[in-house]
Amino acid sequence: MDPWKKIYATRNPAEASIIQGMLEENHIPVQVMNKQDSSYLNFGDIELYVPGHLSETAMQLMATNMLN
């Protein structure tokens, strides 16, 4: 099985949540890793990971949905 691959990073928790929901609606499992500092939210990112074999599909879905 392919390892998980990072497909997106943001500092906006709402944006990460929206993308996570969109991917899960399309049956793509998502792992969210929040690397933001708990005191200073401008340090660190929220990273989204998907299984490696689904990374291309996830990237295409994100590109399609972000254009709308």
C-alpha cells in the first residue's frame, strides 16, 4: 500500500475543513495534521494527507472545485 501523501497545506482551519469534507464526500480518506502553534496561529500549517494511490484524483477534485 502506498504511503500517505501531503496534498495541501493552509493556515486557515475553515479552508482545511471544507477541502476535507469535499474529499470525503468523494470517498477519499483524509488525514489532517494540525502543525499550528497553539498560542500563535500564524506559525505552522494544517496539512491534508491522502493515500498515495488516490493523490492524483484528490488533486484533480481540488483543482476542479477551486475553479468554481
